[in-house]
Amino acid sequence: MAKTKISVTVDSKLIEEIDKLDVDASRSEIVETALARWLSNRRRQTLESEIERYYRELTRGEQGEDAEWAATSAGSLKETWE
């Protein structure tokens, strides 16, 4: 993967705490991991918001149909696990 060099300003106490840790990773690797996790969390939050919006916008008829599918699925799953 291609890398891009950036410059960031970070609280010195935070850097001191990171430097105290006995980890086999460079500051760059730690920042890259943190950014990847942050991006993953943002994607998850966006997906959760989209799912919530989808369910909030269902009509009464769609809500009923969804409830029926959920009951059918739960019944099938119960039979599978028994």
C-alpha cells in the first residue's frame, strides 16, 4: 500500500503516554492503526444510522410485513437449533 507522509499536532502528554508503552510499533504505525479504527467506527455508525432511518421510515404495512418475516425467521431458526 502506498504511504503518504502527513504532519499532525498531538497533545504532548498523549505522546508521552504512548512512548511509555512497551509496544513493538512506531508512532506512525500507532497513528495509522488509530485512524483505521476511527474510519471503521465511522462507517459502522453511518450504517447504523442508515438502518435506523430505514426502519423509522417504514409504513405501517411494511412494519407488519417486517414483523411477519422476523417471526418466520425466528421460528425457522428455533427449529434449526432444536
